[in-house]
Amino acid sequence: MEQISDPIDRALLDGWQRDFPITSHPFHPIAHALGIPEDEVLARLTRLKDDGQISRLGATCAPNTVSASTLAAVAAPKGRIEEVAAIIGAEPGVNHSYLREDHWNLWFVMTGPDRAYVDAALARISENTGLRVLDLRLMRPFNIDLGFRLTGEGHAMPPPRRVDHSVLMQGDKEILSVLSDGMPITATPYAQIAAGLGRDEGDILNRVKRLGDAGLITRLGVIVRHRKLGWTSNAMVVWDVAEDQIASIGPKLAAQKGVTLCYERRPVADVWPYRLYTMFHSQSREAAHENIDAAAALPELAGVSKKILFSTRCFKQRGAMISGASPTPKAKTSEVSL
């Protein structure tokens, strides 16, 4: 790829987007695998983060397990896109915000420590923009990994594991919040996390491993900024699949080439009938259309209508809010992240 010409950088990003070591010195095995010193691994990750090619080293968590979230959309008039995007981005619980090619053009993910926080934030956005907000709640995930292979267009990512909520203990949300925000890029990141939480490093290591085994942590590793790495043609494709067909069609769509996310969401009867969602991330619009056409050719999708919404701009991208929500903010039209 043009943006990652260094073979060691490419191997670092391609090989460690998941399965980050859960040991006192996690960069030792990474350095050994790459054949470089540990200090060089740390320096490369720091540079890639400073350059904006990775957003953080950390975790993604199973949706609506230790926190609450929803996908939402508004139809912003053409002359108000910047204003409305800034109001949306000012909400601390918004962790992703995109402009897409559709009447419903501003899409964002609202997160928070609980559903009441999410509902209140959506209500504020509606009130402060004067626009209707579609609340498209997750019903069932089929693929939520969102990893990116840097050596080609990529194939299907691992399916989601069964989540075991029974393992949650007091203090786990604080650990997950730190991992979601981003781990320190230091030789002993778990020890630094433990010190910040007033806990023992061994305890932190045990809990991170347990939470990963239970499926509450869906991925631990390098979180890349896909647009900076050349994945610039990205489309959300929604499918008007009958409710009783979702369970059989969802897994097959999730396994299609180019699909990085696949899930069922609750429709909005009067304006948005779509239940099944897929994200296609590609390095060109032509490649995206090839993958979408191949998926649409599945016999199970014969006669099923779909809508393709290409993303044209990213306003905000960060980790989800899990705990420690800030006080209710006043809406403001200031900085939006690109």
C-alpha cells in the first residue's frame, strides 16, 4: 500500500490488530516476531499514532454489554451540514460520525454508560438541530470485528464469539474504559494501567484475559485509521430483508469478501425499513461495487432491495464511552475531527 511502504510497519499493523499479548512485557513477543528491538516497536507505534495512521492501541468491546450504544442518523440540509455535524460531534458520547450519500446523510454512533444517557444525548441533538433523529438500535451482530488486512482487499473477519456476561466483576468497567480510550505505548502498559486504577498488575492481566475469553473484549490490538491507510471507498449497504430471514442470511452476508461489519438493527417503520446492515471497506469504489455485487448475487438475496450509502467524510472517530460520563454538555458548534 502506498501509505505503508515500510514492510516492518505493514507487518506490525497487519499482524497485531488483534491478539495483543496479555503479559507484563507485551512488546517482547511482538519485537521477536518482527525481528527488531522492543524499543523500535514502541517508537514505530508512537510514530504511526502521531501520524494519524492508527487511532490507538486498545480494545473494542461487545456492543450493549458493559455500556449502551446505538447507530443514529439525521437528514441535514446541504447548507447546514457543517453546523449539524459540529453539534453532533460536541456530544462526548459520539465516537463515530460520517457524512454519507443519502437523504439521511449524517450518521453517527452514540455511546454512553447506560441507555438513559444515550436517549438523553439523542434528544439533545434533535432539540439543538431541529431535526428528526433515527435511532437504529442493534438487534443482533453477525460480524463486528472491523479489522483490516493491509495486504489486499481482505476477506471475512472472524465471527463474533458468544458473550458471557456472568464474568463481569466490580471494577471491570474501569478497565474496559481505559482499554477503549487507548493503552499507553510503553514497555509495561498493564503496569501503568494498574497504577492509574490503584490496582495490582497481576489482577489487571487476569481480568483482561478473562474479559477477552468471555467475549466482552471483541478485539485487543492496534486500531487503525482505515482512511489514512488507503481504505477510502467505504459503503454502508442496508438490505430490506424480512425479519424471519435475518438469522439465515446474516451469517452468509457476514462471510462475504470486503464485509467488515454485519448486523441486524431495528427499523423505523415510516421512513427506514432496512433491518440488515453491512459495511464494505475497499481501496477503490470499483472494488467496493465488485464486492457488493458479489454479495447481492447470493441466492438468498434474490429480489431483496438494498441501498448503498458511500461515506464521503469522517467527522469523528474515537473509542466508545463506557463509564465516567461527563456532565450533560451544552451544544456547541466547535471542533470536529477529520
